[in-house]
Amino acid sequence: MDKKWLWLAGASVIGLILAILMMPSPDTGSDIPELDRTIKNPRDFSGDPEVAAVTPPPIKPGEPPHPGKRTRPEAPGTPNIRRDLIPTDNRAGPNPIAAQVLARQMEPESVFAGRASAPFTLIRRQLLMNGSDEAKEIADDAADLIGSLRENRRNPEAHDWADLDDQMQTIANQLRGSEYESDPHIAQSLERLDSILAEFDAAKNR
């Protein structure tokens, strides 16, 4: 019994070996050509060493570089500009109008108008929080002054500085010695205003 199974196993192995030997080899195509290092453009490689690379015909003057490709037509009256003749350095100088605006905004009447609007904005807020009729009236005057100061920040010639200074001193004198000066925010804003006006006088006297 054991010899019978041994013979069967041996016959199976021999049959498997014969089947492998008789199996046809697959067709993998022609051999891979060797690398031609003289070819620089990948499009010149044909894939068949026996076929010469096809060189595209030269482009004729006035002919589009890619035949069949749609190109945007020139607008009527537009000259055919050669891009290679356009200078690459197209940097323009400073805008004279912008330079004038910047110079005007650096004047003391503009710089200190913007700085003076800050303490009056805080003063107006505290007066509105007080809620009395007198406080609201002073707050309205402060709002008009703040608007004029902001206009001078953009254009120092919008309002005469002497008129702005009179309005600032009028509101400040209404607050000094009054019950509103007991508000620490208003007191600090008045001190800040005095410092800003002193700096303005020093800048004008240089």
C-alpha cells in the first residue's frame, strides 16, 4: 500500500516537471534598445533603433509655431509688437501727487491734529456716560472738533490751526475746575492735550 502511494507521488512530480518544460515562453517583444546619450530631446527618441528620429520642419516667417492651435487674433489697429524689443526695466519713479500728499500729511498741523483727536474722543465718551444735559452739550462740541481734527489729519489746510486751537482751549476750560475733571479719564486726557499742544509749539518753532 505504501509503495502504491509512493509511485503515484513520483508520477505526479514527473508530470508537473514535463508540463513546465513543455509550456511555451511568453512573447515579450523585441529587446530594449541601448541608451543613446547623444539624444538631448526626448521627442527625438523613436523607440526603435532602426528608425531615424524625425526632425520637425522649420517654422516659416509669419506662420504660427503650433499649426492647428487657436491663437487670439490681434485687435484692430494693434501693431505687431515684438516682445524682445520691450525694455525689461519698467520701474516707474515715485508718483509726484502721492509724494505731495505724504509731505502735507507730515506737516505739524496734520500730525498733531491726529494726535489731539485721541484725548477729545475719550473726553466725549466720558461726558456721554455722565448723561447730564450740560455734559451732552459739551460732548456735541467735542464731536464737531474731533471731525475737524480728523479732516486736518488728511489735509492740513482743511481748517486753520488757530481756529482749532481756540475750540480745543474752549472745551478744555469748560472741563477744568468743573465736576467733570474729577473723572480720572477726563483729567488724564486734559494733561495729554497740554502735552500735545506743547509739542506742537516746539515743532513749529524749530
